[in-house]
Amino acid sequence: MDKIIRCITTDGAIMASVIDSADIVYTAAKVHNTSPSATAALGRLLSAASMMGAQLKQRGAVLTVRIKGDGPAGTLVAVADSRGNVRGYIENPDCATEYYRQGKINVSAAVGKSGFVDVMRDYGSGEPYMSRAELATGEIAEDITAYYAQSEQIPTACGLGVLVDREGGEVLLAGGFLIQLLPGADDAACSKLEKNISELEPVTTMLAKGMSVEEIAKTALAGFDVEIVDEFPVHLVCNCSRERIINSIASLRDEEITAMIEEDGGAEVSCNFCNKKYLFSADDLRNIIMLKHGSEKI
């Protein structure tokens, strides 16, 4: 079962989140039928968004991370709630896969190195808070690190990993960490953390060794007294529904809905996040038009 832990050093200098997200990434790869490169890119983003969402204090708040680079993967989107539950999609799930010399997937080749990371936090009241940063490397973890430095001025270390079986394309391991210096951090704490991070093994290596998220957190924060403040399961969750799709269709102009009736005899709408299909007959679409204008169903 996937889970997140959130912890803080007892001196109030550092906050850290660690996630084991193998089930989330495995399921997302199956839902979207992703190539190995797309699996690694989307999986990393889902892991990062889940940890970022879990930082939201307000219940019901939602965080959206959108990465648009100049690579063949196209746009990647992940949406997480305040409990770390997440959903996402990639524009081109069958993008080609390149490998580095040592066999690691070249995620940057799929995502691209030029583009932006956009983050939106919606607290359910007022206008959503939006911020943007330029892509750093297209490897996702470095881009999240750069986002926090550029847009929020929070010193951050992010590590993400997805291990994909090269033969069968199955997701074997996935996870990540997000570590941030708090305003109370002094130079000594900063130096100690930098040393720890520089010596840290890749996320999937630690997971492959059987390390738990707690052990990964304690390794990253070696030399600090650490208190776990939260621990909870996280899931891949889509909140699509027929009612939401109806509202989306209703936002179209009457002429556009009428064209669906005349040209196709109805409509089939797929959810980007879970690929569930919703079918609407010509009568369904006529009813949507009627309801838009306050009339009763026919």
C-alpha cells in the first residue's frame, strides 16, 4: 500500500516528506498504456504532486502541477488533494524511450529541457493561487526543486524515482522525497543537510534495498532528531462523474452541441485522468441544451 510520511526536525529547521508510490504509478501506467519513458515521467510527477498536495493545510484544497516542455511527451498534468491522493495524465503516452548509457531512462529527452512548471493551489474560496517557473532539466525532480527556488524562495531538495522493468515495461518501484529548509534553519543545519543529500542513493536504489519511507527520511536527515508528524495512505483517485461531464458539455455554445447531434448523433467523452468513457445520445444532448436555458427535460 502506498503511503506518505511527513516529518520535521525537532529544532524546527527542516520539513521532509517521503512517499512510496509504486501502486499509484503502476496503475497510472496501466490506465494510460504508457511507454517506459512516459511511465517514468508521469510517475515522477504523480509522486511529486502527491507530496506537494499533502502540504496543503485546508481540507478540500487541491493542487495542480502542469509541466509543458518541448519534448515529445507533450504536457504532463497531476492533481492532488490535501491527503496526497492524486490523478494525472500525459499528452503523448506512447512517446519514444531513450536510455542513458548506464541503462537509466532519459526522462529529459521525453519531457524536454525548455518549458515551464505551472502550479495552481485552489483552496475552495477566492481565486486560485498560480505560480510558474522555467524547466531546469526536464528530469522532473530538478524541475520541482527549481520551481520552489524560483517561485516560492524555499530551499528545497527533491528526489524522485520510477523503476521500470526493461523487458516487460512493468513498474517495479516508485517513490520520492521532498525536503525543505524552514525559516529557523541556520548555516550548520543547511550544511549538514547538503552533505546528507549529496551522499544519498537514488530513490529506487533505496527502495530496492527494502528501505521503508521512514528509513529513507532518517537517512536523508541523519544527524538530526526527527519527529514524524503525519503518516497516511495515498491512492490514485479520479473524481470524474457523468454530472461533471454534463456541466462541461453545457459550457459549450448551443451550436457546438447541436453539431454533435447532427454530425455524430450523440457524443462520447473520455476522462483525461482515468480514460472512463461517457456516452450521450442525441436526446441527452438536447436535454442539456434545454436545461441550460432553464427548461424541463424533454
